[in-house]
Amino acid sequence: MVEENKKKTVKQRPPRRSWLRRFGSVVKWMFILGILGILFAGGAVSGYVASIVKDDPVRSEELIQKEVSQNAVTGFAYFRDGQPIGQLRTEEDRRLVQFNNIPQLVIDAVLAIEDNNFYNHKGVDFSGTLRAVKQKLLNESVQTGGSTLTQQLARRVFLSLDRTEDRKIKEILLSLRLERYLSKQEILTAYLNKVPFGNGSNGYNVYGIKAAAKGIFGLDDLDKLNTAQAAYLAGLPQLPSKYSAFNGVGEFNETAFKRAMERQKLVLRRMLEENKITASQYNEALQFDIKGSLAPHTKKAYATYPYLMLETERKAAEILLSLNEGKNGVVDPNASAAAADNNTLFEEARRQLMTGGYRVYTTIDKKVYSAMHSVSEDSANFTKDSKARGKEQTAGMMINNKTGAILGMIEGRDFNIEQMNYATQMVRQPGSTMKPIAAYLPALDAGLIQPAGILDDAPIILKDGGKGFHIPKNANNRYQGLVTARYALNKSLNLPALKLFNEKVGIEKAWAFSKKLGITTIQDDDYKAQTGVIGGLKYGVTVEDLTNAYSSIGNQGAFNDAYMIEKIVDAQGKIIYQHKVNPEQVYSKQTAYLMTDMLRTVITDGTASTVKKNYKHFKDVPIVGKTGSTQNYGDVWFMGYTPDVTLGMWVGYKEQINTLQGDTQKRQAQTLWTKVMNAVIDKQPELFVTKEFAKPEGIVKKTVSAYSGKLPTDLTDRFTTDIFNAKYVPKQSDDGISRARYITYNGVNYLPLDGTPEDFLKQKIVVKRDKPIQDLVKELLAAFKSMREHQSLSYYMPEDAKSDFPTEVDPRVDDGNSPTPPSGVNVSYSTGKAVITFNPSGSPDVVGYRLYRSLNGGAYKKQAVLSVGEGTTFTPGTPSSANASFYVAAVDVAGHETSSGSVAGAVTPTPETTPPPEESPGAEATPDPGAQPGSTEDPGMVIIEPPGSSDVPAGGGTNAAGGSNAAGGDAAGGNPAGGNAGSGNAAAATP
């Protein structure tokens, strides 16, 4: 029993396993561990990949299609004849090409060097990647890229171009997704449209094979590329900056070109290895002169036409913005460019223009633009630069009258100094060039004035918050009185224009009229600016706006808003904007013709003498125009037009405070206008086909009174002949004149007091003004009280004040005493004739002075009279050969006379009590200036004092020295000395 138990406790040993079983066990566990390792590594890799792409969105098929097909395409601008100006502002040149337009030669070259397994892989070529690594590690002579075209496209469209491990993972995953949704043709086309090729011959960075062919070889058609050129282009995308034969300004880079040629040889070798070309084609390509086929160096459009390209960009972007807002390309003229530039929507429209492949066709005529800039770019045409004032600047614009198309412009003299477009963006005071727009045109159209109508060039007193009152002046520091509207415009007189603007037309209607003519800068404050018509605006106007307004006159009153963009075509060739000419008849053809004829005489007889002197084409191309300048010549203008075009010119400095100096600068706008006009006519004569301004029906010629512009009467002795709108020919008779007896005091005519000596009274035709001179004097004296500075009263008196109809009685009052005698009587001889001067009496009631003369000791007889205010010099015409002596007597309003005293150097005779008129030897009358009675004045002639022959004193006699010989008179009771106040000086002379 015990032994049995012992047997049971003995362990039974298992049989020994064979080595095969043991090996199988090891393999099993290694397999298990391998699987676990793979799973772990896969999990780790998956986790790592997941961590990389966790923030990267899963892109849908729609998004992929959209992003891949979206391309920034270069836009271009063109002159009106279709010649290119250049590409719109960008440092890139991008041009799209469709797959069907890509030659197989180009495809073969690109695939041979970049992705020879392109049609076989699914986005990632692992064998190619390994091969590239091997080539890199072994530094083999032939090296290919590790990334497929699909990977490169994914990287360029969706990822940063930074070389990071993270990017590579994303790139691989995106490539697989792209291959799922895009065909090989779509991938290849997108790649060849987006990849960079370095710089072109104009310095732009070229993107895409089409832009590369154009920018590097000057070829628009890819089919014209040969094998050598195709291989050269195919090699550039690997390192475009290193291989670019041109730098950023289009200059040739020899070192980079040599690198590119080495790369080209590699491409050709790969093409040969891939059987894409034959050995003969390979050898032929190696022999081809690539350097000789490179495109010639050209400047960027923004270097050649910087101003024009910026203006094209600005105006085209405004149109795109309006299209985006559903306004059909209509740009709000009241929206300032500055406001638009700061607008987010405008910036978006500008970016859209830059990248959308638009073709912008402008109205700019290349020959006109070139001719205009040939003047502005010639420094000999300008004043030398000033350290204090800077560079003398100019701006100009030429507009087609019939359409409003801008044919050319001068935007400034140096883009490197000032990028602002002086023609479209600068706002300056217009000076007198505003007169036709805001005064004469609306007045003519409403029948308020005609060229022969009469305006009063007399002071107007305006309220001024700072100074109390302001009395505007003319540039010539004169007030000429009653003048025709034509003359007032010819001489650019301020006061007639101010009265039309303020009193006849009215400020509100004047500005409403101006706005219809494209003046967009009128501000609310300008409705309070009484001097706005002569340039007193809050801001001013642009050269474009003012030229635009004048072009309506050349277009017979029909206004076309000026425009520069003719049409815009999108990248698909669709016209998305086409300008439509839409003229508005703002005023009548008759008004336009009258205005044109008035502006014609501005050149022939008025302020535009420099244009008249220098313009070369009067026989072939008629011109008219208007000058303008601002205070102290901070700006000078000339606006002129032909029947076909209008040209506006401005000259000044950047800062208006810097004024133009000297006669040359003050006439510079006229000078440059003429130079530009002569140059344009010479270079582009076909623009000037109309040989005369069309005369519409309803224009008649009429002779009217030169006093009132109305129909003459029997009393009328001054006439003017001019043209009229038949609708507004005057029907009323002349009521502007009358015959009156009056006395003149301080240049003003008054009704005489009872007892005023007859020899100081005048009887002649006098003028009835809208505002009598007596009323003007009262207003001036009242204004003087609140003005810190002003001229003397006589300064403001119109030159024809003595012809004014008297409405008030002489303000002088008899003081009951005889006047104090004149003193300092002296006789001298000028050109053999006697000149008698004296010092006036100090009595306030003196009306004038009488001159008495004695010949050879005979009786003293009255020779002439002078009214107070007519001076203190007599010129009776007595020759030096006559033995004559003189004395002067003062006469007051009551007829009291006081002589200058005894006669020196001669026996004092007893004067006759009533000396009769005498025709003395050599007594020559001083004629009154002015035309003879009944003369017909030239159109627009200034109206001066009525004829001297009608200046007949009430007592009769011959006018001499501004006075009259009287038929009778009382020499202060006949005292021998000629007076009862005794003392004083007399003058006598002998041959």
C-alpha cells in the first residue's frame, strides 16, 4: 500500500517538444508582438496625423472645385483705339488658359521634370518620392521632385508654402482628396494656371504658363513655343526666383539665366529619357538661341503711364462698385473720390478689378494724351522750381463735346513728387471762369441779359461778418460804369457778374444751373457766398468738372457727363459695362451760340490776348474761351473750346498760398493751353472736323440804345449793334436816358439850388441807372462807418458817374459869406500853351472857379469854369506868344465870387461888368473824350461819358478846360481886382 502511494507521488514528466514546435511558438509570439507593434505604431501615426489635421476642415467636392478653379487673373487697360496701356496695378501677371489650348509639347516637358508618373498615381507617388530621396542622398546628376503635381497644386491652393512636416502630411491627404474629385486634365490645367515662373521682361511676376510665354518670350500663342522654349519654361517653377532671367524691373540677369539654362538641359534630358522627344529634337533644342528669343525689356504700365493707370483703376473700380450695388454702372457724381477710397466696399471692388481679369477700355486717345504730356513734361515750358514754393504745377483735360468722352489729360508734372491727379482730384477756386457758368449762361437763357444788354460796373456792397462790409473790386482797380454784357465778359469785370449772380439770376438758381452742368463740389455754405461766381466758394471745383461744364456750350447747350471708361469686359469676354451717351439739353442752342460768340471776343478783344497771339490754327479750327485767376494769382485758368472738343487748363502750386508771380506766370494757363492745342491739332487733326460753330435759327442782329440796351428813341445818341436771341429782342423803347440840367459835385450829378450860377450848370443827356449814383454814395458812406479799411469815396465812383441822372438836390448850403479866395495861382507853359494852376478855396459852399484873362493889358474876360471836383488846373490854350495875364475866382452856390487878387507883372485894368464871349488867338477848347453823337459802337464797347459836344452849359459858349465860356456874368460887382476879398495872388506872363 505504501509502495503504491509512493508510485502515485512520483511526477510524470511530459514528453520533450520537438524544435519545430519550439520555433513555431517563437514565430507565433513574434507575429503577435508584430501585430501589436503595427497596431500601436498605426495608432500613434493615426493619432499624430489626427493631431495635425484636427483643425483642418474636411473640404467638400464643391469647395475643392471652387477653390481650384478660382484664379487671380491680371486685368488690362486700353486706349480708345484698342492699343494696350498696360496691365492694372499688381506685381503679378496672370493669364488663364484652357486645357485644349495647352500644347502637348508643354505638357510633356512639365511632366517629364515634375511628375513623370502623373497619369498612374492617385495623388501621391511613393515610388517617385523614394526615388527623389535616393537621388538627393546620392547627389545624382538627374534629380526629380518628390511631390506630384497634385501635391504641388494642393499646397498652392489650400496650404502655406512653408516647408514643414505638418504641411507635408496635410498635402498628402489633400492630394488624395483632390484626385477623388478632379480629373487629371483639371489638375494639370489648374497647375499650369497657378504656378509661378519668375519675372517677365517688364518686371512683373508671371503666374501660369500663358503669362510666362508672354512675359518671357513675348508669345501670346502657346503653340508658337518650340521644344527649347517649352523645356526652358518647364524648368522654372522649381525655383522661379533663382532661375528668373529678369529682375523686378525687367532687367536681364545673366547669372540667373545661366542657372535656368542648366535646368533647361535637365528638362530636355528627362524628355529624351521619357521618349517625349527624339534625339534629333533634343540636339536641335540644345542648339537653339534661347537668349536671343527672350522678350525685349519693357517698362511697367505704372512706370510709363502712372497717372493714367491709377485713374483708370479708380474709375473702373467705382463702376464695379455701382454694378455690385445694382446701379448698372452709374456712379454718383456727388460722391467724392476721397470718400470712395475710404469705403470698404470700394476697396473690395478695387481688389475685384485687380484680380478678376477684367479688360478696361478707356476713351483716352493715345496721340492726344502723348501730345498733352509732351507739353507738361518739357521743363522749358515752366518757371524754374522754387525752394519756397516748390514746382509750378499744371493740370489739363480735353473732352469730346458731342459725347463727353475724356480724350486726354495732364494729371500733374511729376508722379514721383505728387501722386494726386490734379485734373480729377484737386479742388481749387475757379476765379472768373465761373462767370459764364453761374452768371451769364443762366441769365442769357432766361432772357435777363443779351450780349448788348447793359450792366452797371459800379460797386456792390456785400455784408461781411468779419469786416462788416466788403466792396469787391475789379482786377484793373476801376469801375467803368454802364457797359454791355459782352464788354463786361471780354474784360472779365467782376461787378457785372456779381450783380447777375446775386440780383438778376439769384444764388440758388445759379447753383442749380451749375449742378446741371456737372459742377459737383457746391457746398451748403456756397449758397451764402455772394462772391461765389468769381471764385469765392468753400472749396472750389475740379478741372474735370469745369471743363465738363464748358463742353456743354460747345455742344449747343446739351450736357454730357464726362466719362473715361468706355466699356469693361470680364475674364470670359462678356461685356459687363458699356457707357451710354445720354445728353441733357440744359439750355437752348440760341443761348449756347450767344455765349460762344461772347467768348469769341474774349480772345479777339478781351483778356485772352496770349491765346490770340500764340494760337496757330485760327484759319482751320475756330476757338473761344475764358480766362480766370484767383486772388493774388494763387491759380490761373483758361477754359477754351472748338466745335468738337473742350480743353481746360489750370496752373498754380500745390499749396494755393504760393502764388504765381510776374506776367509770364500770370498768363501761364493761356500759354500752356495754346501749346497743348497746337500740339494736339498737329498730331490728331481728325478730331477737328467741324470748321465753324453752328448758328441755330432764332439768332438776329439788332441795333439798340447803348444806354439801356432797348430800342432807340429820338433822344438816343449812342448805339450798339449785336446779336440777340430773337425770343428776347427788346420791345421797349429806351428809358435809360433823359435831358437834364444839373450841377456836378464830387463826381456826382445833383439838381441845382435856386441861385446857382448858370455857367456851372450843365444840360445834356444823362443816364438813368438801376441804382442812382446818389444812392450808391449814401450806401458807401454808411458802409465806411463799420469798415476798418476802405478806399476814398472817389475811388468807388464809376467813370461815367458824371453822366448819371440827378435825383437829389445839391447838398451844399450858402453860408451867407463870400468864399475864401483861391491861392497859389501860377501860370506855366506846356508845349507852348498856358497852364494855370491854383489852390482851391477853403469854403464848403463853393461850386467852382472862373478863369479870367487879359491880353495886352486889356479888360479881363472870363475864359472858362471848373466845377468843384474837376481839378485845379485850367488849360485855355493861350499861346506863349500872347501877352496874357490871368486870375482865378471862387464862386459859391449863391453866386458870390471872390478873386485871387491883383495881377502881377501887368497893369490892372478895369474889367468889364459883363464880359462877352471872345474867340481869342490860340484859345483852343479841350475836347470831351468819347465818341461823336450818333456813332455806332462796336459790339461790346464800353460805354463812356456822352459826347462832349452835347455838354452845353445853360449859359451857352464854348467848352474849354472842362468848363464853359458864359455869355454874361458878374465879376463881383465889377471891382477892378475882380473881387471884394482883395487879398491873394495873381499870375501874369509875357512872351
